[in-house]
Amino acid sequence: MIDYAIWFAFACFGTAIMMCLWRIITADGVGTRVLALDTMVINTIALLILYGLSLGTEIFFESAMIIAMLGFVSTVAYARFMLRGNIIE
């Protein structure tokens, strides 16, 4: 039964990633694109965790942590760029 739940979650998060990609392509402003990219990172982390659960290995949890840290830093960098026009002073 858990296999069906994992495959259903794969489908839901895959659909969410496609919706975020569509929003990135059709967005009007930069803020909306940054928000869609951040949501895409969160969905990618969820997919990696689900894949790790389905395979029963722990390496995907560590890669999800690395992607979470990179996603946080990139969101902060995008926000700083939008506010000030530069990232490094």
C-alpha cells in the first residue's frame, strides 16, 4: 500500500514542478519568478526524499539537504539582487 502512496506523491510533486516551470516561463515580474524557483526547489527536495524512501537508501536525504542549503542561499541572493541591484558589495 505504501508503494501506491509513494507513486501518487511522485505524480503530485512532478505535476507541481511542471506548474512551477510554467509559472517561470509566463510570469510578469522577477519576484514571481523567484518565488516559483524557490517552490521548484522545495518540490525537488520532496522528490529526492520520496526517491530515497522508495529505494531505501540514505544518500538521497543527504543530497536533499545540500540542495536545500543551495536553494536558501540562491533565494537570498535573488532577493538581495532585486532590492539593491548587486549581490556583493
